[in-house]
Amino acid sequence: MLLLLTFFVHLVLVNVLLGSVILSVIDRRASASDRKGGVAFMPKVLALAVNFGVAPFLFLQVLYGHFLYPSIVLMAVWWMFVALFAMLAYYGLYVSDGAVRPARRTPILFLSALLLLMTAFLLSNASTLMLRPDFWFRWFSEPHGHLLNTSDPTLFPRYLHILLASLTMAWRARWSKRDPEVDREEAERRFRRGLDWFFYVSLAQVPVGLLFLFTLPPDVRGLFLGGDALSTAALILAVSGLCIALILVRQGGLKLAST
């Protein structure tokens, strides 16, 4: 239970962080990265995400260490880069906060976003290697810790599915309305822009989610397609919830859509 709870909090924080950084690079109109202090919250979110990631990782070691450690050994060299990339991204976010002019801030944010995306990709590799003990025999042909799980058909759909979930800034813009120093009209424009990102990116989750579903092993996929009542019901509820959220977002109902 604690594993699921702490991992859920970790995922929420990672989604907020990745979405904030990426949208600050590709769409400044949906963020506050063009003003002083507009990215000051990002290093704090990264620190919280790392701390809340430690707890589920410790639970993972205790419960599934016999799957976790072999996957880490297979990609040992790449695994060492996880901490390095996270620390460099953390430093980059602090530096970008000091660069008030967007022309100076954007390249640093771009580099931080790239480092965070690479970190997420390596962690996705580790998690999928845990699920494929049949791949562990590759160590005998490549024992130097350079292996990645790129031959697994679920890796890229899984990674993209998680990445798309992070691209929204609507809540950030909504909270900014409470700041008396923030222009109300500007905050409202960013709020609407964030809702647009929420809608279109969530809509893109449909084909990506289907791709992820149909790249799962047949026995696992079958559980969600009628083979198991609980798994099938969970999939139906998830799809129904997404449809309702998309309708509510178009109507401006962010609170209900997030619920």
C-alpha cells in the first residue's frame, strides 16, 4: 500500500515538473517562464520528486529486489547516469531562474528538459527489464553493463504514454490568479492555453494508450480485454474517465476534469 501511495505522489510531482519544463520551452504563452520568478518553483518540485521517489524505490528493493537488481546490472553504466542527469537538470533549473530574460533562459531550460527526458527513458528501461527475465541471458554476450531494453515493443509506448501525461500547465495558471501582482487577463489567457494543452495531449493519449495495450504480451493484454473482470473494468473506467475529462475541460471545468 505504501509503495503505491508514495509512487503515486512521485508520479504526480514528475508530471508537474516535466510538463512545466517542456511547456516553458515550447510554449511560453502557456507558462510564466517569461517573467521573473516564473520558473522558481521547478527546482523545488524536482527536489520533492526525488525525495518521494526514494520511498517507493526502497519498497521495490525489499519486495522485488530479485527482479530489480538483475535489470540494474544489465544496464549498470547507464544506471549511473540517472543520478548525474538528475543533478545536472537540478542545477540547470536553478541557473534558469537567475536568467530573467527569456532569450537566456530558454536554452538552459531546453537542456534541463533533455536531461530529465533522458532520465525518464533510462528509468523506463530499468522497469521494463525487470519484467523480462528472458532478456537477462543477454548478459552472457554483453557483460559490460551497456544493455538497454530497446528491443522490447512496450518500451517506447510506455515511455510516450507517461511523457504525454505530464504536458499540462492549467493548474499552475489557475493558482497564479491568486497572486495580486499577476495580471488577471494574462493569467486567464495562460489558464485557457493550459486547458488546450490538457485537451489535445490527453486526446493523443488514446492512440498511444492503444499502442501500449496491444504491445503487451498476449496473456497480459487478454486480462484487460475480457480475460479478467477486475482488469477489464479498470480499463473501461479509465477510458470512460478520460472521455468525461475531455468534455469537462472543453467546458472549463478543471477541478472536475482533474478528479
